[in-house]
Amino acid sequence: MDNSPPPPSALNNFRILYLVTQLVGITIIILVSCWIGIHLNGLGWSSRPSIQFNWHPLLMSVGMIFLYGNSILIYRGFRYARKKPLKITHATIHGAAFIFTVVALVAVFDSHNLAKPNPIPNMYTLHSWVGLSAVILFSLQYVFGFAAYLFPGVREQLRASYMPVHVFFGVAGFVMAIAAALLGLLEKAIFSVKDYSALPPQAVLINTIGLLYIVYGGLVVFLVTERQYKRHPLPEDVMLLTHSASVGSS
């Protein structure tokens, strides 16, 4: 296996693409906020269930898209930081994404259950099935990742053997979140936008957000799977790993 660090040209390319990824993610949040403020009557809570729903696309975009993507990229984006602080940051970003996601789910279920004159059915669309599957996978990733990499006493051999599984399902959950977001946009557009086929301004905005979801997701997956951009252990990481192994075998 080639453990040599990536060439400077590869790191320069990574930095450019990483910056573009952040700009796309921030643009998504801005555009979703504009969509909610201009076309969906803003934000509210359970006293106004029709607009309580609007928290759902906003918080999901922040949590399951932007923060989830950044959590995946943290090791490569901050490759010169020590491993232990990166682990804690990775878990913290995941935790923040989970909180946003829980509030987003409460908002959408409340908006359906409290709707007047009749409640709106839950969990019957493909968007809801894919979305809930992504949330469950994300939550399991968080629990198993925390137990494997932050819980003291776990053998390094076990951590190393679990790493490919953790990486694969982390990326898989993120791809599912992107797919759910696209399905949710399409569902909202079909249900809410009059003359969608005529492409009124709201339809153009929704389609633009959808394209940016795809661009953001594609960039994140590329940056985290391209071998040239892999983070290589720092000398401090190797010393810590050697020390942990010696303690565990003593």
C-alpha cells in the first residue's frame, strides 16, 4: 500500500474543490431560506401547522445535507490536525446534525397531525420512506461510530476492521439523504406549485435547489473517495496509536 503523502498539486485541487463544496452548501441553505420566506410564508410552530412544515426542508438541509457532508469531510479538510480532536469534532458535527434532524421530523409530523380541518396522512410517500431510512442509518452510524472510536478500551484491531464498514455506510447514508431531499422537493413542487410545467419563479427556485443538492452531494462523495486526497497519519497519531496498542496488550 502506498502511504506516501499526496503531491502538492493534488492538495491544491482538493482545497479548491473543498472551498467550492462549502460555497455550494451555504448557497443551498440561503436559497432554501429564500424559498421559505418568499414563497412559503415564512416559519412558525404548532399554532400555525401549515407553516410549521417549513422548518422541515430548512433544518434537513442544514443537518442531513450540509452538516452531514462536512462531518464526512472533516478528516480530509483538516488533514494537519491531530486525530483525536478530529474524532471529537466529527462526533460533535454529527450530534448537531442529529438535533437539527429531530426538530425537522417533529415539525413535519406536527404539521400533518395538527392540520385542519383534517390531519394529513404520514409515511406513505417514497420521500418519507427513503428519508426515514436515511435518518435511521445516520443514527446507527452515530451510535456504532461513537462506541467504536470514542469509547475507551476498544482494541485498535477492532477499530481498524470496522473502519471500512463505517466509511461505506456513512457515505451510503449521505447519498440516501440527498435522494430523500430531491424526492421531497419534487413532492412539494407537485403538491404546492400551481402550473409547475410552466416554470413559475418558485418552480425555477426549487429546481435550482435540487441541482445544487446533486452538485453538493457529488462533490462530497468525490472528495471523500478520491485516494489522492486521503489523510495520512501525522507522527503524533502514530505515536498515540503505538502507545494505545502497547497498553491494550499489556
